[in-house]
Amino acid sequence: MYRIVEHHHLTLGANSLFFMKSVIDPHSIQFRLTVGMVLASTLGISGLTGWVNFRMRQLLVENHKENARMVASRLGEDVDLYEKTTVVSQALAMAIDYREQPDVAIWVIADSGELVAASRTLSMGSWQVDGFADKLMTVVPQQNKGLDVINFQNRYLVTCSSPLSIQGQVIGTLYVVDDVTKDRESLTRITRTLALSSLLVIGVGAIATALYVNRAIRPIRKMNRLAADISAYNLADTRLEFDRAPTEVQQLAQTCNMMISRLSAAWDQQRQFVSDVSHELRTPLTLVHGYLQSTLRRSDNLTPPQKEGLEIAADEADRTIRLLQDLLDLARADGGHLRFQLESEPLHKILAEVLEMSQYVSESPKKKLSRRIHADLQPVYALADRNRLKQVLINLIDNALKYSEDDKPIQVTLRELGDSAYIEVKDQGCGIPLADLNKIFEPFYRVDEARSRATGGTGLGLSIVKTLVEGMNGTLKVHSKLGKGSLFTVILPISPKLSPK
């Protein structure tokens, strides 16, 4: 018995689906063990069946050969015994009648070729079909091989020929023929039944072996799925435990747990370092930025190059402060220190405030922002953190504006569907390649480095957006097509009591 202890809910991703695929993998341990055990059992059962069949045929022939040899060896003794009370010819006939059997034919041929005596078996119906007895009495003397097994007219016969002596005088050649056809056919049926039974046993054994191997390596499959779902967010609370697993699996689980613990400690140290550095650098940079801004406001005595240099320094200081703030937010979220105040909020009003704020900040004398953003806002109330949601929307709208041409409008939509509120931000920009869709939410990941440097930004915006949306029990989705634009959708749980009907 074993169990997986997971204190966090692990979402199955693409890697998990890979481990759960049902396609037979010839390189897998399960496949190799199953095939190996099935082949071993097949060879064992087939070898045993073949040996049993061979041995049974061998014993069958040997028994009948021994019977023919016994009849041939004792017939002379029987004749000597009967001769004491009758003539030789009569004694020979009586001895043959005594030794005859339904499947055993006996006859004696003199040296001159004359038939001296024959058993009544040769005159029976089965021996007279198509002149079988007459042909047999002609063929067997021609072969004259002593003790032998022949196939004559599709009948298997054990033949024995030897000189017959009575009172020390050879009177002819004795021939004993034992028909083993019925016994051979019975053995063939037994062999066929044994072969079919062997195939059935092999088939059942293959299925049982596959099930056993699958059950035996189930802990390894669990470990594969767990390893595929481990992320930086659940390292500290994910452990693999076994109660009655094989020793090797328990050792592997313990090693994996030790590795996870070390990774968790290293990740905690990294997060703490990022948080400490961000916090320590933000204060002096804020002072530097404030000093630069104060100097620029009193720039009457500065030359144009000096003023331009201070403006560049102020912009870079502002960008670095925002970067440090984003890093600090991510570090707090990773450490579970990012708090949310979830309340029922009017999403349409928050969106209107964000759009007005974006227009105030970004409006250009060349192109009014109001002409670029088309809003369709339905009155919807949802559970959200007002300030965090504003941060999400500002990031998404700013991102859409940066990666769209001035003549391409931005569509912002708010609607209620079922138990969720959907906020959609759609642009008509360059789009995102399909291979990058799962990576754009990673910190510092940029689809196009050159374009990102031209548009500014820290590479943390979408990562923070995803973190904030999930912190509000929401979901962030993205659909994009190259050359057509992108659609980001924020899904939040609504608050039914306050939503207008």
C-alpha cells in the first residue's frame, strides 16, 4: 500500500498527460517486463508440452514394440508346449490363436514362400478393407527389417520379424504386426488439446502478468506524475510516502523527498534574497528618483544636454523602481505573504476608472486614446480585491496598447456568464506564437527581445497579472494568432446577491 501526500492541489499539465498516455511504449519497464515474462512462460510451457508429447509418442511406440517382441519371442515356446498333445501344424495354430489380439496380426511363412499359419485377425473386416491384409503380408516380408515402425496406407504399424524354431528346427519366418493407428490418433487428439490448453494458459498468463507488472510499477507511475506536477509553488508541501511498497521504491521515494526538500530550501533562499534586495534597493532609488525630479523642476540653469541626461536618469530610476516593486510583489506572492481583501466590487465602475486613468496617462496629441479603446461594459458585481484588480487591468490594457499600432483599436468587454464575470481585453497587434503561449506568464520571459526593449517594460507584467488573478480565485486565459492579435480573458467569481438581474 502506498499513498501520495499532497497538501496543495496539483494541476495536471502537459507533462502529466504525457505520463498518462495509453499508447504502448516498447521502451517502458512495464512493456519489457511483461514481454520478458510472457516469453519465458511461453518457452517454458511450449517446451514442456513438446517434451510431454515427444515422450508420450516414444512410450507408445516402445510399449507396442515390446508387445510385438514379446509375442515373437514366446510364440515358439507356446508351440513347443502345445506340440506335446498335438501335431506341429495344429500346435502352431493354437499358439497363434492364444497370442492373437484385435490389433495384432500374426503369420508364419515358410522358406519356400508358402503361408504356414495366420491369425484370424487378418480375416477381420478392418484388415480386409481394400485388400489391406494381403498387401501387408506382401510388403512386410519384403522389408524384413526386424523390429520397425512403418506407415502403410495411412495406418501406423509396429512390425517384428524373426525366424521361428520348433525343437531346434527353423520352420519359417514369424511376422507380428501391431496396428497402433487408434492409439496414435488418440495421442494426436490429446496433443491438440494440450496445445490449445497451453495457448489458453499462455494468454491468461500474459494478461495476469501485464496486470501484475502494472500494479507492481504503479508507485513509479505515481512518482512520475508527481514529479511532472511539482512546481516552485508546492515544493515545501509535497511529499511522497509509501506504506508497503518494495524496498527499492521506498528508497527512491526517500531520495526524491530529500531532493525536494533541498530544492524547496534553495527556492526559499532565492525568494528571500529577491525580497530583501528589492526592499533594500527600492528606498535609495526612490530618493534618487525624487532628487532627479526635483532637480528637473528647477532646470532653468541647466544646459539642454544636462537636462536630457537627467531626464534619462530619472526614467531609468523610475523603471528600476517599478521593476523592484514587481519583484517584491512576486516574492511576496511566492512566499504566501501577498494579502487580498476580497469583496463584492462593481467591475464596470472599476473598468471605467482604469480606462479613464489610462487615457489621462497615455493620451497623445496625435491620437486620442478614446478613439483607440472601445468598451462594452455590462453592470457586473464580482468578488475581487479592488486595488489588485486595477493593477491587473492596467497591465493588460497597457500591454495591448504597446503591442498594437496607433490605428488599431483595443476592445474591452465586461460580461456575466453563468457564475463568472468575464473581462476581455482584445487587441489587433502582432500576436503571440503558439509555442510561446505557455511561457509568456513566466517572469522575465519575452516573445521578442528586440520589440520588448523598444516598447519598454520589465518582463514581469503578465507574471504578476496571473499571480494576482489566481490570488482572487480567478482564471487568466489567452488566445492569440500571429498577425491577428491577442485576447486576454480574466474570469472572476460573481457575487450573486449584488449582481443586477
